[in-house]
Amino acid sequence: MSTEEKKEFALDFIREIVADDIKTGKHTNIITRFPPEPNGYIHIGHAKAICLDFGIALENNGECHLRMDDTNPEKENTEYEQSIIGDVRWLGFDFGKHLYYASDYFERMYEYAVQLIKDGKAYVCDLSQEAFKEYRGVPTRPGKESPWRNRPVADSLDLFARMRKGEFPDGSLVVRAKIDMASPNIHMRDPALYRIKRMHHYRHGDKWCIYPTYDFAHCIEDSIEKVTHSLCTLEFEVHRPLYDWILENLGMYRSRQIEFSRLSLSYTVMSKRKLLELVQDGIVDGWDDPRMPTIAGLRRRGYTPSSIREFCRSVGITKYDGVTDVGVLEHSIRTELNKTAPRFLAVLNPVKLVVTNYPEGTVEKIQCVNNPEDPAAGTRVVPFTKELYIERDDFKEEAVKGYFRMAPGAEVRLRYAYIVKCTGCVKDPVTGEVTEVHCTYDPVTTGGNTPDGRKIKGTIHWVSATESIEAEVRLYDRLFSVERLDDIEDGKDFKDFVNKTSKVVIKARVEPSLAGAESGSHCQFERQGYFFIDPVDSVKGKPVFNRIVSLKDAWSKQEPKGAGQGKKA
Ligand code: ATP
Ligand code: MG
């Protein structure tokens, strides 16, 4: 078995539970759900939950429901709902006909609350919000019973019906479960099930002025849909006894809640509230800004669905909260694109290189390998001329130890083309800035090969000064400059830690074949990184490039892999 396969076989604790439930015959049809609240765009943390929920259903020939958890309409809207539907599909998951809305169950939830009241298991309480909290107490000391706890069932039923009709102001009454005010679990101390709140619901308008709490609604939603395994993040662990209590006391189908640790990433904020703040304050260019950890942002950056799924698989499912290095995410797209992305020559910070002994006016076709990792990707030709551009960083007036690129007297390989020898440079008399680098080429070194076998340590990339095209390149980097955004000092705002150079827009020179690059496609700029042709701002013949991740410069300091593969066409 390959290591790849072994990884597939290593079941996490949730998959073990599911496998066991199938083995014992407890369940034959596995049903899971992903229940986002349509109050923001979903992010890489949600992707972890999506991969788990849909993954388990797929692996067991079951079904996974996409359910909008639209029970708190204040910040919910259609834009968010539609973005979530699109993002789940884009990630590669199919919910088929199983798209549900928690709000469609409001009538039944109301009836369930009535049932609990009738059974003496819930009551209408008049305590103010402050009193409610005070009576509830703290985990270490028992709470105090509400004076309304033993109000007659008929009174509670009447009040609840009138709450629904809108006879009372917001927050004046709540329906509470009658459980145990002395429970060490604060969530079991007569928790609220229904509140009065006049909010316009984006799907149901003003039909309701009472809304169920998350705790009351969620287990009922799961149960109605016959969800077998309701997977959620660890913060819901303390709510589980209540989840179970409600279903048991309503005599409903018993879905099982299982918790796992949420994904946190270094250099990243993940709370929807904070992401919204970044959008509203104009710190980023919208929910799909390529620096955002949203699915929309990752997609715009150039992440692929498969790289995100692979990332989620690699972080695994555990019960331990921890912070995953954002480098693991970057690694997932780098590894994938290394295999699939065609390579191109592009100079991001150009300085002119004049090959003084090369004939003026000649345009030579240099054959370049499209992807050394994929022979089937073939070759293309790139024009070579007397005047070229190279990276400003690839020239030094004085070479230091270990520097094998362009410096007076030194020989260097121009990728796929020739070995050149640097003869000096021209500088601006006023600023002292290098304006031209000069070199001579060795005509027998076509394809970057040395027939005499002499070793050339450095290889640099180049484009023709006259044949290349100018292109906008957006150099994206991590949005924050601190690793742990949860650990920042009190009084400081997370927005103070935005990385000022997380988006740098430059004009680069790229090889002419890139004029035909398809928007929404990927490429590697040799020695620079992986780039995505921005699907929004690119126009035909004028691509705009988003840097996805930089590349570990693997071949400038050593004999390059594949350097000799380029041939003169
Ligand atoms: P909020 O920030 O409003 O609390 P949320 O991030 O919990 O929202 P929901 O829409 O309620 O977002 O989440 C939908 C599902 O995604 C939940 O089951 C939740 O547990 C899961 N989820 C959310 N964030 C993460 C995360 N960082 N890692 C793993 N799962 C997550
Ligand atoms: Mg939530």
C-alpha cells in the first residue's frame, strides 16, 4: 500500500463512530448536514466542516444536506445564501435536492414548544434579561428558580400564543425549558427556547416576531431531517446535554451530535464578524479579496477546490484545538500547481540587460519546456533579442560569497538560452541607479548547455525587452503581520496588525505568449511563484496576474534540473 493509500485508510474518530454504527446496524443510511448561517461568506474553516460532512456522506453512500441555519434574521440575506450555495458546489460537493432552510420549520418548532409547555416541560417567563442572567447564576453555585417557573400551563400557553401575535414588546417574555436550575451545566438551567424580537426575515418577511434560540432550533432541524450524525465544532460540546434533552422530551428522532476541533490558521482571522469588519472598513477589496480566507477569496487568489480539499484532509479531524500554520495551506496549492501549472518567463522588477555581441534586430526563437514535471505539457518558443530584461535583484556590482547570479566578470545561464558573461553596467549619473547591465553571450551554449562541460552555477530568467508585454501583477501576501491574532493585547484592534505590504501592485514584463493566457487559469513564473489570471479584471490580450504563493527558489544556486532541456528551435 502506498503512503497515499494508507492515509486514506486512517479513520478519524468520527469516521470510526460512523463505521461502527453501520457495522452494528444502528444506521443503514448515513445522513449528515452542513448548517451555515447565511450571515456572511463561508471560509476555509467552513471548508473543513464541509469536507467532513459531505465526505462522510459520500464515503458511506449516504446524503449530506445543505441547510441554511436562518433562525436569527438580523444579519442574514440572500447574497450570503447564494454565495454559500455557490461555494459549496465550487468545492466539489453535491447536495442534490437536499437544500433546506431552518426557517421553513418555524411552524413546527412553534408546535414543539407548545408541546413542551403542555407537558409541563417549558414555561413563559417574565424575568428581564438582567434578572434572567442573575437567577441563572454561575457554574460553581446553583441558580435560583424563576418566580414564573410554576405558572399554570394554560397561562403559559395563552402567553405564548399572544407572544406570537405580537402583543408584547421585544424581550419582555421568553419561553424557557424547565430543566434544572442547580445543574453544573449552565445551559441546562432553564434555557431560553423562544424570544420576542421584531426582525425582518429575508425569506419570511414579518411573518414572525418570535424566534427560536439556536439550542432549541438546531436539534429539531437535525431530527426533522433524520440526520444521523450532526457534526459541529467543540464549543457546542457543553450544549449537547440540552440537544439530547430536547429531542428526548419531544419524543423525536434522536440525531447524534459529535464535536470536533475548529480550524484556526496562523496570520488569519476567521470570525465572520471580523471578516465583515475588514470588508465594511474597506481594508480589503470585498469578500472575494484574494487575501481573505473566504472560499470566494481563495478562489479569486487561485486556490483550486482540490487543493483546499487536500488541505482539509491533511489537517485531519481531532478533538484538540490548535493553530494550523497557514504555510500548510500554501503548501497544498504549491504542491498541486507544481504538477499542473505551465511555466513562463516573467520579470517582475526589470532592469535592462544588453547582450553587446548579439546581432541587432535578430529575434531568435528559444524553445522552452512548459512543465518539467509533466513531459506531456510540451514546449513553446520564447523570443530572444539583443536587449532583454532581467530581475534587478539578479545583478550585483560586487558578488558576495555564495552569489552566483549576474556580476561583473561572472558567467551565468539565461534560462533555456545562452551562457552570458557580465561585462559591467551603466548607471544614472545623478541617482547612481543601475540603468543597464551589459554582457556578452557565448554562441555555442545554445539551450543553456556548455559543450565543454564547464559548470555554471547560476541560472536566471529573462524576457525580451522589445518582444515582451507589460502586465499588471498583484503580489499578494499574508493579510496580517502577526501569527496569533487571538493573543493580541487588550485595547489593541486586530486591524492594527494588517500587513501593509499584503497587496503590492506592479507592472511586470512577461513573455508574449502570456497575452493569450485564459482568465481563470494558473501558471508558474519561473523562480517567482504561482500565479492566477484574475477572472474579474483580466481582458482578452491583457491578463492581470494574482500571485497565489511564492516559489521556493530551488534552482538559482545549483545546477538546474532541466536547464539543458531547452533547445534552439
Ligand atoms: P459565527 O461566526 O456567526 O458564529 P460560524 O463561523 O460558527 O459563525 P456558521 O455558519 O454557524 O458559522 O457555521 C456553520 C458550520 O461550520 C458549523 O457547523 C460550524 O461548526 C462550522 N464551522 C465554522 N467555523 C469553523 C471552523 N473554523 N472550523 C471548522 N468548522 C467550522
Ligand atoms: Mg455559528
